[in-house]
Amino acid sequence: MFNINVNRKLISIKLSFFLHLGCLGPIIGFLPTIAKQLGYSITTYGIIMTFISIIKMVMSPLSGIIVDIFRVKKTLFFTMTLLLCVVLFFFMFVPKVPLEEIGVEMKCESEIILIVRAETVQQNRHNTSMFDEENNDELITCKLTCQNTKSCDHQINKSTNQSDFSDYWMTTTNNDIENINGRSRIDVTLKLKDMEQTESSYVFHLLSVQMNGTEIPLTCQCRLKTFCHISACSNEDIMRIATVPTYRGNVLNLYQFWIFFLTMSALFTCIAIVKTLQNSLCLDLLEDKPEDFGKQKCWGSLGWGSFSIFIGWLVDWFSINKKEKEYSPVFYSCILLEICNLFVINKRLKVIETKKTEGKWKSIYGMFTKHYVIIFYIWVISISLLHSIITHFLFWYMEDLVSANNDNSQRAWLKTLQGLAQGIQCFGGEIPFFFWSGWIIRKMGHINCMAIAIGAMAIRMYLYTVIWNPAWIIAIELLNGVSYALGASVKMSYAKIMSPEDSTNTVIGILVLFDGIGESLGSLLGGFLFGSYGGVWSFRFFAYSSAMLCFLNILSNRFGLTKDLKNYDFVAVPMTENNQKNDDVDIEI
């Protein structure tokens, strides 16, 4: 009844995609939150990924050139996959940066206030409170450890001889029996209803202050300021915002940073080279049907989505009753999958080595003299930039939404939710569009598909900014099929068609180089915007930018600046009797 034809020579590349992208799904998806847990800010992470992208820009075309010249595709593919396993193992031992608590500032002027300066204030753009306001009239007690202050700024008013907070503080801190290394212990009480929120801090008006069990008046005769750490508090929300670990110094002076940076560099070097060679191998096996690239890549999406969901659940399960997330399941699963991939590469994968061709570089140079090729690579940079914003900052944004909602149940199973988001990206978006991308490209053409992909990216990013519950991101990720899967299929098939004879590896390496340019710009710009203006404003900015790029793409199509290509467009010479093409190949349009 059903006639199913299986191309046996493509089974091995399907399995390799499944295993390799099944490994990369959890590690790339959770990498921003791993960096956050290690103590790096979103701006620092963005800068790191900018330099990592530059490294990828160099290594990807270099690997393509090497295999085109020396014909060592299988050896290099196997070696870099093995090295990837080694790097993943050592990643588990990357140390944290030395963290310090944000702390609070206590001021006494006309009254005594506590000021908590927290990064989460700036990131909360949804007008939602970071606190549970159901019990805002409840009396909250907190224990502080404050630096001793031996002088006041200046006198305010000395209308009475009655002692106040400044008098008691100045005379007792040096003799305080609770004094610890130049610090004093203070007990305070407050209510959430008396709190004020500014753009960069929370201000708590204190109801009472005690030192050594003695109640102290809440007035000051001179201005007093000291810095404190909250050692205990009856309100968990106050503890969370006042004890967020962060590093305020220059990370370049830390050996922990350089270990992290070098490990990241090695990781993404391996990923870039493996990706370049894997795509090239797939296109070689497809021969004259490059538009069917998506049918093979959808198996990678199957692995990416399946293991993202499963490993996300494992991370949450292993993190129960722990203060921080336990990411070891991510690394162990990646190593296991890549070991299986090594077996496929060594035993099952058929590799077609390219032949040396005279005049290859002249052909590649001629390709870049065509205006529609230049526009194509501008589109590659744009779509890569926008996709990198989602890859590097979406999960960070989801964590900010959970913090803004103050939902402990969401916080406990956030990794599962993030894994589900990646699963929907793949099962609901990528797999169907990868599978049908060949048919879509044949019906609509490469050029129209480029405009559709970047337009879908605009809609996707804008929708991120109008939700308040991160669970809605699962539904939005259905657009990943149009914005990413269709775009990736267009990139690879267009690059294959326009490649000069026996230069596919080099052209794909150059394609990955332009991908790296876009990712580098996206990491740098995204890190700055998300760190300075928060997730909502940043995603909306990129949504409007995507819409503008889509409009420009449609205009360039309308005025004939772009061109759809067919498989025969670059065939400039006839076949010989031995079914070999003439070595003297140039581009003919």
C-alpha cells in the first residue's frame, strides 16, 4: 500500500546529523545559563561569543581549504569529533569566577533606609513586582552585618540632647561585643508596603533597628552611611535580590576567565570544523539534488529536540534541593553521543574526496564578482546575526521573565521548560520545514524563501516582547521552522549550486565565515543591548530591524538585483567520455 524508498547511502549522514546535533542541542542551548552560573554578566558573555565567532570565521574556511587541497576530509572530521569529546570532558571542571554579593547600603538622614541595588530591577520591563505582594503588610525581620563607620558626613540638626541612631552607632561600634572584623551585627524590621522601587534599586524604610538587643531611635543628627550584607531574612524575595552573586572587577585579570575562554574557543573551533565538513559531506552525497539538504538535516533537528527536552528534565531532576543547577548531565550525554558518532564516521560514513582542480581560486574570485552573490552573502550575515540573538540570549531572557514573575514553580523546572522550547523548535518547526524545504524551494525559488525567512524572524522576535509568561515562548518557537530551517536549507543549496567545480568544501567554509561575521556582530550588539536596556527593548529593536531587512530584500528582488539559480546554471563545460568534467572550469551564468 505504501511505497517507501530508502536511499541507503544517506543513512549514515542522517545518523551522524542525529548524534552530533543531539549533542549540541543541550550544550549550546544551556551555555548562556552555564556562563551566568559561573558568574559572568550578559555583556561579558556577549563579548566572549564575539571573539569566539571570529575564531570560527577563521577555522571554517581554513578547514574547507585544507580538505580541498590535501583530501583528508574523513581524517579531519574524525579527529575534530574526537577532540570535541575531550573538550566537553574538561568543560565540567572550568572554575567559577570569585563571586561577591551585591549587598545593601544603609543610610541615615531624616530616617533610616536600606538600599538594595540589583541588576534585576533594570531587566524587569513588564511592570511586574519582584516580590510577593499578597503579604505586603507582614512584618519582616532581617539580620545585617555592617561595616563600622567612625565619622559622619556633616551635622543635620542638634535641636535636642536626646541620643539617636548616629550617637549610638558612633559610640558603640568600637566596643560592640558582636563586632566581627570591623563589622557589627544589626537586626532590622520592615514591611514590603513601605518599599519604593527606582530604576536601579529597591529602597526599604525601616520600622525598627536593634544593636545588641537594644532598640535604637530611627533619627540621625548627622548623615551616616554604611555598607552591609544580609546574612538572614524572613523574606526569601529580599534574600534573593540582595545576594545575587556577581563579579564587579575586570575579568581579564582572572585565571578562571582565561580557562573558560580557552575552553570555549576550543569547543567552538571543533564545532565549526565538524559543522563545515558534515554539511559538505551531505552535499557530496546528494550530488545533483542539493535542495534536499533539509531532508537530511531534519534528522539533526530530531536529535537536537529530543535530547534538549530529555537533558533539560535531567538537569532539573538532578538539581532538586540544590541552590544551583547541576549541568553534569549535559556534558556526559554530549560525550556519549559523540562517541557513537565516532563509530558512525569510522565504520559507516562514505566520504567523497574532492579532486585537485586548476584555476579553482580564479573561479571562486569570479563568483564574488556577481552582484546577486554579494547580496546573498549580505543576507547570510543578516539571518545569522538575528539567529545568534535568539541562540545566545533567549534562555537568559526566559530566566529574567521567571524572576520578574517571582514564580518558584517555574524557577524549579525552568530547564525543562527551556528544553521543551528547543524541542518545539525542532519537532514543531525545523523537522517539517527541513523535510519539505526542497519542495518549497522548487516551488517558490531561493530568493522568495530568503525574504520569507527573515520576515518570520521579525514576527518571532516581536512576539517575545508581548508575553509575560515564559511558557508562551514554546508556542512562538513554532516559527523556528520558517525563520531558521527554511533559511538554512536555502543557504546550503544556494551555496552548492553556485560552487565552482570541486570547490564545494571551500565555498561552504566561506559561507560559514560569513555566518561567523553575523554571529560575531549579533553577540557583540546583543550583549551590549541586553545588558544596557533589557530583553524586551532589545528583542523589539531586532524585530524592527528584521522587518526592515525583509523589506529591502523584497525591493532587491523586485528590481532584479538577486537571481534564482538552477543546478545547471554553473555547468560551463561538457562531460568527457570518462564522465569527468574538464579541469579548466569557470563560472558561467
